[in-house]
Amino acid sequence: MQKDQPRLLELISAGVLPESGHSLAELGILAGATTESDGTVTVTIREALPRRSPDPRLRAAIEAQLRPQNLVLGKIQTSLETTARQISEDDPVPEVHNVILVMSGKGGVGKSTVCANLAVALSQMGARVGLLDADIYGPSVPTLFGVQSQPVSDGEGILPIERFGIKLMSIGFLLEDSRSAVIWRGPMLHGALLQFLKDVKWGKLDYLLLDLPPGTGDIALTLSQRIAANGAVVVTTPQEVALQDVYKAVAMNNKVGITNLGVIENQSYFVCSACGTQHDIYGSGGGQKVADMSGAPLLGQLPMDPLVQKCSDAGTPVVMAVPDSEVSGKYFALAERLAARVDEENRSAGADLVIDRSGGQNRHLPVARP
């Protein structure tokens, strides 16, 4: 690939984004442009939000500039530059731009499966992602990611396990037998969790997802006191017996100052493969009820899909194993909406600058919301 060509950059930067009336130069989102060996043009765009595919309006604006010069646009690639939470001097993960808690008030709602697939989706869309399995008593990450190896130390800290481009840490990696029980009381739980945050070499991440244990116990309270998380995503299923516990989790967040970023309704419905009929096996509307109570949006609804179970049990989240499946598409859409919510909260808190990976000036990037 050739180096960026100034005349090509100048030509493309004059392109106007439809509906906005602003040029790419005014928006400051053009990061590079090169001509490939086959004669097509590759353009690099700065984005503040991870996306599965570039905004189609960008392609239209760029092609309008290239066409009169008999140039053909090939690939649009993305340079992701996210906004970041407000980080204090004693933050245990100061290089992590955003920390997202994934929680539920009740076990068995598929929280860990949702968390794993969200992490993979964000990573596949260009973000640097870590996942901490904070469910000390019932770690699921080793199974969901098919990891049997143990983390090692480089003498300065613990190196996380890397799988599918995601940095992982779980108490399950440290157990000799996956069926072993962890019998710890509160202080030991807190110590282990803080060690996973402070002593693991997470490095620079756009998003660190924490898979919390179900319920409203000590771990969530410890996190609210020790780390400036962006907020929590609450996972529920539609039926009333699940909602009663999830309401408690939302209420706890409100009391301890954890922002409710959104609600994900899992196992919302089942579509019969024979007749195509949708069945609301666990009822309907539960996720919206939680969203209404929390004052946060319902980010989406996920179906009961045997493919998710099959891939999870095999150690590869469905978003990685079958990315073009319908259910994977829903996970990608959820990840985009979640990233948009995080960005919205960051900007409303005053974080109006993006983190510039190229070493230049941090700056405000316009955002087209999913």
C-alpha cells in the first residue's frame, strides 16, 4: 500500500456528507486515503463509535468526489477513537477508557452468554476489548471461550488470556478442576476482584466488560466504590418471576450511583423452524417494564436460538462462530446501541474529546447515532 496522497486527501475531504451539509474536512473524520495496486482507493475514516459497517452516507459523499476523476472507491476502513469516562488518580484501570457492568438480579437469564457475545461484537467492530469474569462463585468465561490454559505473570503483573482478540480474566482460569467450588467470604471476594482489576495488565482498552454475579451482593457494591464505571447493562428475561429480582438490581444501582445504561431482554421469543411462527414462551413486555423503571432504554430483545447454545457449549460465542447468522446480527446491533449509550453518557458528563490513537490532538468527533 502506498502512503497517503495529499491531492487525494484534498479531493476526498471536500466531499459533503448528505443531509448534514458538512464536508469531511469540516467534520475532521478523514484519517487517510491511498491508491491500491489494483487502482481502487482505500479511505480511512475516524469513528467515535464502533460500527459493523461504515455509515453509507460516507460512501456516497466519497464516491461523488472520486467519480469525476475516474477513480473507484474500494474499501472504507475505520480508525476507532472513543470517548472515555472520567478517570481518577487512584482508578484501578486507568488505561481503560470505558468500564461496563453487565448484571442481572437473577441467575439463569443468560447474562454471561450475552456479555461474552457483546464483547466479541465490539471487538469485531474494531474496539479494543477486555472481559473480566467477576462471578467468582460461578465463572462462565472459561467455558464460553473454550479456554483451559492458566494466566502467567511477567514479574510486574498478571497477563490476561487472549482469545478472539479479547483480553480475558476469570477465577475459573486459576482452578485446577472446573468443577471445584470457590468457598470464600466477603473480604476474600473483594481482594480477588480488586487484584483482577489492578494487577492484571489490561493495557489500553476501549471497553472493559465486567460479568457480575447475579443478585445485589457485595461485589456490585465494591465496584461502585472502587471504580468509576460508565454504568450497568441489565439482562433479564420476560417473565414476572425474573423481573422481581431484576427490579432490585435496578434499585440498587440507583441507590449507589451506578448509571443504568440500558436493558437487554434475553430469551424473548422462539421462532419455530418448521412453521416460522413466533412463540413468546416466557411472556412478553418484561424488558420494557424494567427499562421504564430504570429510566434507560430497552437496547434490544434476543431470541431463544439453539445456535447460541451450541456455539457457547463448544467454546466459541455465536458472534464469532457464525457472524452472519440472524442472532449474531442482533448482537452486533445491541453492541452498537450500547456503545452509543456509553458515548452519550461520556459527552453529557463533559468528556467531549475522543482518544486519538495516532498521537495527535484529542478532538470532538461528530456521531451519527445507531
